[in-house]
Amino acid sequence: MSISYNEIIASKVDINQVIARIEYDYQKNKTEELKKLSLCLLDKYHQARDEFSKVEYLLKSAMAMNYYLDLSGVDLSDDEYKKALAKQFEYVNY
């Protein structure tokens, strides 16, 4: 995967920021903010050109949409997205 160490570190920092924002919005019951973030991350997932970015946005959007689903009861994902997410975890051994 032609990804530099700096890209990986930047990605890790960005993921931590996204998680902090998701948790804050969830704790403050900011449903609309979680929905906006979820849809934004979902859009970035669909627009991503390289596999690394696609996986990164897939996971970020999954986190945001899960918290949104918990607060609102509304699932923002479609079947294609769910298949991509399931495929991402199909090789994980527990």
C-alpha cells in the first residue's frame, strides 16, 4: 500500500478527532449534528478514490451512523454500504 508514515499518523489523529466529536454529540444528544457528520463521512466514503481512504471513511461513517442510529432509531446506511462494511470485517478472527 504506497502510504507514507506521515499519512498514517495524520489519519490516526483525524480518527481520534472524529471519535471525540461523535462522542461529544452523542453525550449532548445532538442528533442533527450526528446526522450531518454521518452523511458527510458517508459522502466522503463514496467519493474516495484510493482503497486506504475508502476504508478509513467507511469506518468513520460507521461509527457516526451507529451513534446516530442509537439516538434516533434511523438507519442512514443502504444495503451496498452494509455489504462493504461486512466485507471489511469478514477476515477478522475472534
